Amino acid sequence: MEQRSALQLAAEEKANVQLLRITDGILIGVTNRDDLTGSLILPDTITEIGRKALSGCTGLTSITIPDSVTQIGYGTFFRCMSLTSITVHSDNPAYCTQENILYTKDMKTLLRAVATGCVVIPYGVIEISYGAFSRCRGVTSITIPDSVIKIAMGAFCYCSSITHIIIPSSVTDIGMGPFGYCTNLTNIVVDKANPLYCSKDNVLYTKDMKTLVQATPIKTFIVPEHVTAIGGYCLAGCTDVTTVIIPDGVTEIGEGAFDSCERLDNIIIKSERLTEIGYDAFSHIKHDARFTVKSKSIKALLQTCGSDIQNGQITVNPNLQDNENMEQISALRLTAEEESNVQLLEITDGIVIGVTNRAYLTGSLILPDTITEIAHHAFESCSGLTRIVIPDSVTKIGDWLFRDCTDLKEVIIGSGISKIGIGAFFDCTHLSTIIIPQGITEIGNLAFKSCSSLKTINIPSSARKIGEWAFVCCSGLTELNIEKGVTSIEYRSFVCCTGLTSITIPDSVTQIGEEAFGACSRLAVIRIPESVTEIGNNAFCNIQSNAQFIVASNAVKKLLKHSDSSIQDEHIIVKRLSSEVFTP
């Protein structure tokens, strides 16, 4: 398809282009989404489509993407309900389309579909991206080939016409709620040869049967006794469900697990071990739904999960109630300087659940040591917050905690916290100083996404896992110190960290995930120890063309070459180094 100049555009197409908000070649949004209707042909001055740039353009019916666009942010076409056509110029170096399905050029990642009817995903696709088939309500069936390894979060959400799904043995990574809000899905089958997942009675589990990933509608849903974790959005949108019974072994209920179960009116939580209820786990259920719980601590969790559950809806069964009383939180004792900000906090039983007026929370905030936990999303979009001190008394911080706190510059984390949650500092573009204390064992997925002002990161020896996309697009990062103790650097953990010039992998690391350091365009020196037994595909793709790899053994050299056939022998030096080399 040939590109058309502005003069050749139809009146409708011209009007749509005029609605676009473009800065430095980046399409960042639309001035009025309701006015953008019909066909849109993007001008070839655009090089990047930003995150959610066209999300919510419900009247958009077709889009043509020129060859100049080399980056498309996630969620670009969310809630584009009328979209029936996606076309990419044939000369585009990064993307292509087939039958109205958008792929990366190599056809390995399926990014977005606007399909209907029976869809057969072509063999060779490795990843089905976040929300790839979201709201494709006309899709009646999906065939997933056994080349697919990853099905991302919400990949098929709101596909309300799908009735059955077969997951092949190749799939080893499934995100939250892959089939959330698929209201007619009644049959889930996992290939018996799959090493990490299984299905039973049309419920999708991890292989050990401990995590419930996705369920199908049933009037009374009794969570099996072997389950310890109920995954995010696992039953979301199942409008037939009226009763849910959660057994004693469950310790975690994920985000949005029962969201939009509109007829759900009876929830019995038998577990005393429950320590986490994700944000909006019970949102949009029957407004007067009844909860029966075993203890006051579970009641407190329900009241802080962001689902607008009222006190009168929760009954603590006296026959099951613990004898221990909840400790009373003492009055806040703060300096006058900090008091105004603290007074804006919503605090229940030592848990910060949110902010009464986010616009008024500005400058520095020192949390009092009466705080023990900070809930999911508690400070999200507090754009005036510049500094926060989290005391040692806090033992848990929620996911997406400081997302879009664009003025946040300094964070001091106390020693009581063991995990930095998913998306905790997502798009904190001015964050320049953060001390990750000893005691942190995991850095969650997307934790520091686009923290472009971060220059130095020290990951302590207590950490074991650096999550997927944890530091993606931290373009200002020039110094990375990973202490010995970390065992896993996950998928795309440091992708597009364009300021890095050298890295040293400590000799505790056994796994380097796919594209872990991909597109670190200035990376020139990489040291890899003998402890590494797995290097994912393209772990070091698109770095300096003459980058030098110093590896501790021929075995590591073999792994490295297998991961990327473009790496030449002359760029790899085998040198048995002392452990000191790999311990910053």
C-alpha cells in the first residue's frame, strides 16, 4: 500500500489528523477522542505512538501506520470498539500486519488483533501481548500454535464469544486474567505435556495446582482445598456466579479476581492465612453482597482492597473468631511541617489505603512509624509529591504504588519491606534517588518502568529476582550494581537502558531472560560468570555492534552464541575470572 500525502486525504481523514497531539514525532494522544471517527491515516512525521495514545477512540474504524513508526506503546488501541482494520506500510522496519492483526516485523510477537470469527495464530509467534485480542467480541475461537511461549496479561479479555480454549505444551508464561471477562468461556484445556500449567474441571492452574489462574462460570464456585493463591481477574466478569467459598489454605486473592461478578452476593472466606487481597478484587459485585470471614484481620483486608465494601456487609463469625484483638493504632505524632500531608492520608488499622485529595499532597511526606502497610495504588497520580520516607515499621507496599508520580524525586525505603511491587514506580520520570535496602528479595515486574532520571541503581545481596521489564526505558541509568545474591534477571528487565555502557553479572545469577538487556544501545562490555546456566533468546540484542563479552567458561560462551547467532567468536573472551570480578 502506498502512502498518501496530506493533500490526497479525504476530508474525514484530514479532520482526524488535526485532532492528534504530536510532540517531537511522538503521537501522545488525541485532543477529543469522541470526535475522532472513521478512518485515520497517520502522517509520516510520526516515529512513535505513545502509551494508550488512541485508547478510548470508540469511533475509530481503521488506521494506517506509515513506515516511519518504529515504536508502538502498549494499550494504543484499548477500547477502540469500532476498529476493524489495521494496516502497516510494507516498508515499515519494525511492524507488519496480516489479516488485520498487528505483529512485530519478525512475526514473533502478536501485538493487536481486530479479528472476528475463527482465528488461527500463525506458527512462529512466540508472544501474545498484553490485551492483544481485548474486546474482540466477534472472535468465536482461537487456535494457539505450539510455538507460543507467553500469553500476556488480559490477552483475550472481553472476548465474549469464545466458548473454549486449548493451551499447548509450549506455553510457559501466562499473565494475570488471560481470559478475564470472557463471559461465555466454559471449556479450558491444557496440553498434558505442559510443564508449568494444567487444567481440571475447566479451571486453569499452575502445574502444582496451588495457583488458580483462570476459572469458568459456575453458580457456586468452591475454591479447591489445594489452592493457596487465587490469581488476578481469574473469575472477572462471570455474571452467573452467586456464591464463592474460599478455603483455609488460601493466602492471596489477586487484583480484580471477582470484579464484575454482578450477581455475586455471598462470599465465605474460611482462611485465617489470608494476607493479601488485591485491588478491586470484589469490585462491581452485588451492591449488598454478604461476606463471612474468620477474623478481624481478614475484615480489615476487605475494607482496604478498594472495592467499596461497607462495614455492615462483613460478618465475623463468632465461632471462628480469633481471641486476639486488633491492636489500636496510636495517634499520629508528627512535626508541623509534615502534619498537613499526613492528614490527607486515609489510614485504617495502620494501613494507608489512599489520599483524600491527591492534588493537595505536595512536597515531602514522612510516614509515621504507626504505619505497617501501604495498599495498592495508594499514592498513584500524586503528581505534586516530591519526596517520601517509608519507615522501618512498614512491612508491605502495594503494586502500582507511586505510578505517575511525575514529580517524585527521592524515595527512602525502610528495612521492613521485602518486595517492591508491580509497577511501584511506573513512569516516575523525575525519580533520581532511591535506596533499595537490604532485605528486599524481589523487584516486581515494571517496578521502575521509564524512570528516566535514575542514574545509579544498587541491587542488594538480599534480592533474588529482578522482574520482567523492571527497569525498562530507564534511559538515564549509567551505573548498575547487582550484588551477589541475585539468581534471576527476567525477561526484558533492562531493555532500552540506553545509558549503560558496561555490566557485570554476579556469580549467583543462573538465569538471564530473553531480551534482558536488549536495545541497550551503548552497552559495550558484558561480564558473565560461570554460574549462568540459561541465557534467553536475544538477551543482548541491539547493543553495540562490537560489544565485548567476557565469559567465565566455554559453556557460557556456547549459551551466549545459542541465544543470538549474530554474536561472533571474536567478540567473546573466555577468561576464568575470580569471584571478586563478579562481586561489585
